[in-house]
Amino acid sequence: MKYFGTDGVRGIANSELTCELASALGKSAVSVLGKCLVVGRDTRRSGTMLEAALVAGITSAGGNVLLAGIVPTPAVALLARKLNANGAIIISASHNAPQYNGIKFFDAHGYKLDSKAETELEDKASKHLQLPDSINHITGTGIGIASKIEDAAEIYIKQITDCVRKQDVDFSTLKIVLDCAHGASAYTSPKALKQLGAKVLAINTDFNGDDINVNCGSTHLEQLRELVLNSKSDVGIAHDGDADRTLAIDEQGNIVDGDQILAICAADMLERGALMANAVVCTVMSNLGFFKCMEGLGIKTVQTAVGDSNVLAEMRVNGFNLGGEQSGHTIFSEHNTTGDGLLTTCMLLLAVKRSGKALSELASIMQRYPQTLINVADVNKDILQNCQPVWDAVATAECELNAQGGGRVLLRASGTEPLIRVMVEAQSVKQAQVLAEALADVVRQKLATTN
């Protein structure tokens, strides 16, 4: 598709993602989703600009907007359902750098749109951009209005805290360091965790529009790790800019990634008889150690392409209630319809409390294979699929891994950035690094943008 990638429409604000495109998408959303739409955003500088353009598009097409302000992505998904809206839209580029922004769409039930709906949105937006004078313009009382949701964040916080309280567990003995990434969770996550009794040291809760995800949050865990160790906290929690994902640091300073969080929660749910069909949905990026862990527990794993929308689609089709990604998107479908950083945090802490064990001990349930991931820029990712020399190099690397005890190679084009991702898992860090670098060199040579 022209505009939509792995997770909505995304690009450099005011360059690739323009006000004209945002307005056209807003107009299209009214005809595809309906006339009442929730709109939220994260803390990026470009957020107010794109919000104004998007709202102008929606209202000019006769739609009404419920403005949620700065809220996490999972909050707008929830608000679509709670407020009986026809859909919801979040303006956010998730974990990307501040100069990027994005627009993600949800239906009336809070689910991300499927490819058919995205194609329809894209086709209509293209027509609005190319043939604006051919559209019948609404005037007078037909024009929509925008109004503010006064308690948007509180509705979301209550949903999460009620979910925890129903399980008759509180967090009163837990000391937590929380990194909000100068992003959308700056208010919601600290307040919710404090309401649940935790002692919370929240960092990066301020924002100026240009600092979201910069050297902080789920993509930069160094500051969080240092504070966990220095404060002798039980756990460190890191969100990304729109707070739809969570990564953790245990009390010893070790990273607990999305695969490990998924494994911990799967084991907890299995023990309680709460894991539907004794199955978990994951992506092709999940570590080999995750699959071995699940196999050892007798839990079935179902793999999808990268993207939490793909994970959720598989969960919905087969009635599974747990799925996630190594990057930290985790979906508990009984409680929300998309990846939810605060909900994931609470579910992880519930597992810690129920077990009576430290997070480091729980995380040891899964032994990660050494993994190297290299993002190769300045390449033409559109010709990857038919570039045989690259796939020949992948096959050679896989043969070498199999000869030395096993491992895995995954090479794919990013759906959200102009990159090709090269990932190698191996028996040793050195072997993974050497093979990944060799494959990255082949990608650079064969797919250079000057070719």
C-alpha cells in the first residue's frame, strides 16, 4: 500500500506525513468508519499540527470528533468502545524518533483495521488528495464539531486499576522505577501504579515535543537500569512514546524483554487455568529460547508476521487470549484490544506478586539464545524479495548455524522505517554477530539505493 505500513501511516512529519494527507485521511475515516471518532495523540511537536489537520478533515466531511488529548494508544482503543464511537485515531509514531509521526486507526470495537479497511481508507484519501474539487463539500449545519473528553485519561486508568483489583492483589510491597519516555504515559502510568499501592519513582514524565524516546524509554534502557540498581528497586518498567509496549529491568539489572514477559505471563495463566487453548501467539521475531520454553511447559505457540495487529488477528480467529512481540507489545485480549503497556506492566507485576519470587527468578524460565539485530539503512527494500544473492547468503548462514548446533536467521524489510532488518540467533554471541554482519554487508552491496 502507498501510505499504510506495518502499523498505520507513518513518516517524517510535514514531509512524508503532511497536513494535506492527515486531512484527507480524516475525510476518508468518516466514510469508512463513521461520523463519531475519538482522536488522541502523543507528545510530539508535530502532534498539534497533525491533530488540527485530521480534525479539519473529519469535521469538513460531517464527522464529529471526541478529543482525548495526550493519551496512550491503548486508551483511544478503549475510549472507542466506552463512548460508543464509530472508531478511534491516535496520532503517534510509537517508538520512533521525535521528527516522525504517525496516524493509526481503530474500529468501533477498538481493534486496529484489517488490510481491507486500510486499503479502502487509502484509496479514498488518494482521491481526496488528487481530485479535491470533485468532492461535494458539506456546508452550514452539515459540518461536524470537535469537543473535548474531559476525563479521557481517568477512564483508561480506572479500566486498568479495576482489572487488577478484581484479582484481589495489590502492589503495596513493590518498589518500581518507571520510564515514561517523555511520552503519552507521563500521567496515566504513574497514577495508576500509585493507586494500586506501589512505590513509584517515575522518570521522563516531562516533555517539550522534541524529547520523546530520546535516550530513554523502551529503546534506551541504560538510565532505567542504573536507577533500578541504585534505588534497590524490585523492577524497572519502560514504555515507548505511545505506551503500547513495555520492557522491564529486573532487580539485578538484567533486561526482561517482550518474549520473557510473554513467557512469564503465559506460565502464570497456565498455572491458574486462564490460558485459553493452552496457546500463545507470537511473531517470527520471537527468540528461539521462547519456543523452547513454551514447548517445555506444554504450551502451543502460533507464529505470525511482525506487528501486533497480526498477532491480534490470529488471536481473534482462534479464540486465544494471550499474544505478543519481543519488542514489548503484549495483548491480553480479555482486557483490551491492542498492545497495552500499562496493562502489561500490571499483569507482569501480578505474576511477580502471586509467585512470591523476584523478577529475575521468574525471567529465568526462558533462556535467550544470543541474538544480533542489525538495521541496514540506505537500501531499496522494495527489491529485497526478488534479490536472489541476498537469499543465497541467508541459506548459507542457515547451513552454518545448523552445522554448529542450531540457530535462526530472519531478514525482512521494516514496515515502519526505511530499513532492512537482519537478525541472527546462534549458540554464541560471537557467531551471531559475525553472521549478522556478513549478511548486512551483502544487503548493503546488493540493495544499495544507487543500484
